[in-house]
Amino acid sequence: MQSPVKQWRNQKYSRQLLGKNGRIVSFSKIYIPPAGYEDQAPYYIAVIDMGTHRVMGQLVDEYESAVKIGARVQAVIRRVRFVREDDVIPYGIKFKVTSDR
Amino acid sequence: MTVSILGVATTQFGELWDTSPRALVKGVVDEALIDSRLQLKNIDALYVGNMLSGILGGQENLGAFFASALGLVCPAFKVEGACASGGLAFYNGALGVRSGEFTNVLVLGVEKMTDHKPEEVALGLMGAGSDEERLAGATFPGLYALMAQAHMREFKTTEEEMSAVAVKNHYHASLNGKAHFRNPITLKQALTSPMIASPLKLFDCSPVSDGAAAVVISSDASRVKKPVVIKGAGVASDSLGLAQRNTLTSLQAAVDAAQKAYKQAQVAPCDIDVAEVHDCFTIAEIMAMEDLGFLAKGEAGQAIFAGKTTLGKSQKLVVNTSGGLKACGHPVGATGVKQIAEVVTQLRGKSEKKQVAGAKIGLTHNVGGTGAVAVVHIFARE
């Protein structure tokens, strides 16, 4: 279980990114996930250029054909991964593809 | 001060369910000591390379753990740098000798991975990445897949060329009795294997393995004729997270570590006869060949595909005679030490079926994380 204190401390980074736009620099579709992500696989991860810096993120609500290098994405809030009933639900930034150009 | 390698040994690599880490280590240390003609009482310090004993097995304090298991009473250290832990343990052990503090040092690399289920191992390995990468649900195959995707786009590297790395390394491993996978594979088998993290398929990935390797080093080589010595060493680090790098198609830490090692050894990439490079994924060997200066940027895929680094086909440099991480196996803490054991055995001319004829200068390249740390060593026989 991740520490609730760590989650609380990291929330400010989510706030800085939320709603911002970026472009996909590189992507991969993950078929074999790490523990906690089993229910989401397969899913895409991407390196995203936010203009001032690059970040790593998971893509959500994506259309397969729209995932390409150069596609525009927007930072949204989502549940990060599966947790047990007695854990704090971790929310964080994921990226939604908004345009394939 | 010259540091000589007096003894080397490697255990069988593979799924060793009936063997404990202690048993693995005892066996391999006995073998390395016999090779070095030293006894346990002659060892002045122990350096252990390991990454996952804490997160998977709940056991830390590995310096004391293995010293007591071996019956050694001396300073003992654990060195951790993800998949470069073994190479870093060796680097630090050699520093201990060069400083004059220790005469004889035992360097050990060990990892026990197959006791745990794949999702747990994948999560444990992600301890080498950044928080941002863990939150994104990234895995190590996924991170290297991001590099592969970029390399394919920038240099027209193909999936066939990546598969050719696996075919070569399985062939080399078929000549290595201690390798995890001793079965040769075909290009078609590699290309049609299940997708793990696109574009990387099962045969693009090194396996989860158990294994250990040990090396005895010393400033006193008076009892050995023509020992293999360390000619150059370099370590460098980079951003922990992959996204924070300037490029996805080269590991700057590997470039920097190699330059330091070449400069210290006063040799050039074209002088190297045999190299063990960190092929945790097939794209990693392609990038390693370019980062180490063996081939120009963007040309490694084609060269490997053409067999230019394969035993029996190469004109000069042969790469990953052990089978590499891909086919010899990748018990992460053991890998860096095993690479050194392999190159030293080659330079001694004792590699039997996989011997590179006339090998005089060898190189090892060990990478941690997605290139957050790299360590390069160059060896020659005096």
C-alpha cells in the first residue's frame, strides 16, 4: 500500500499539469502490466512533450488509430491503479488524445 | 596501481527453484577462490551487487548476510544501481584495491527472481524507474519500447533487425552450458512471438532469471603468469526518468562511461575484440553498439542483422558470447559480474566452443534503469 501522506504531498504536481496540452513523442502499448494495473491492460504509455518539458504518462479514452507520434493530448484526472478496499484511492494525471494531428 | 583479476566463476543461470541465494553464492565463491588460488582467509573485503533482495525477498543488509553465510570476517558492502548493481560492485571493489586499503577483494553478484510472480517482479524492477513512470503503469519492456519506437522512426531500424539480436544471442547461448536458454531460435520465431510492449515482443526481452557470479581481484598478481588486468573503467549517471532526457535513441550515461574507460585504457573502440553489452532488450544492444562507438548512429541494426558481431562470422569484434542478458539470462545483480567473468575467460583463451580466436582486449557495458547509470570496463591480458 502506498502511503496516504505521499499521495497527499504529490497532489500539487497533479494540479500543475491538469488541463495542459502536449504532444506524443513516443508511445508503447503495454500488454503485460505491473501489479495494480492488471485490470487496465492492455493500455498505452507515452512520452509527452508539454512544450517546456517532457513527462511520462498513461493514455486513456484513446482511439487506437489516434495514437501516433505527434498526436495532441490533454492532462486529465483519473484513478491511477487498482487498490484494495481499505486503501486510499490514488488519483493522478493521465492523458487523453484530443487530436491525431 | 594495477588491479588483476585472479579468479572468476558463474553459476548456472535459469529457474533455480530448488536453490537458495546462500547456496548459489557458496558454490560460486568456492569456484572463484579455487580459480584465484586464494583462500577465504586471504579476502580483505566483500562487495555484493544486488537489486531486489529487499523488495522481493524482504532481506536487506546483504553485505553482512553473505559475509556470515560464507564465514568471512571482513568489511562487507552491498552496492545497488538497479541492473548495473554487479558492474558497480566491481567498480567499487576495484577502487578499494586501487586505494591500497585492500589487497584481495571478492566481488559477488547475485539475484533470486523466479520465486515471485511476474507482476511482482515487474513492479520490483520498476523500483529502478521514477515515480512518474510507476504512476503511468510503465514496465521496463514498456520503457525500452518507447526507445525502440523512437529509434525505428529516426533511423529506420526494423523489427527484423531487433529480432536478429535475439537470434545471435540465442546462438551464442547454445554454446554456453550455463545459459538460461540454450536453444537456438529462428528470425521467424522471434518475429511472431507474443507482444509484450509494442513494438517489443517476447523474444526482444531478457528473461527473469536466478543466478550468481563471483570475481576475485587483487593488487598482488605475483603468483599468476600473465593475469587479466583492468585497463580502464568509467561510471556515469543521467536523469532517473526516461522522459527527462534530451534523446530517446542513445544513453548518454553509457556514452560518458565509455569515453572515460577508453581514455583511461588508451584504446579505441576498433581495438576491442570481445564485448559483453547490456542487451536487456534487443533495442538496447543496438543502442549499445552505437553508444560504445563500435558503429555509427543508426547503423547497428543492419550490422547485427548481417552477422557482423556473430561468432564465426565477425571479422573482429564479437558481442555477447555468453548469450547476453537475452539468452544467458538476466539475474539483475549478477549480470554485471557475469559479463566480467565471461570477458576474462575469453581473454584467458578458455572459452572453449565460444572462444573468440586471439581475443586480446575486452569490454563490458552494464546499464541500470533506462540508462540512469552505466558502467564500462576494459580488460586486457598483461
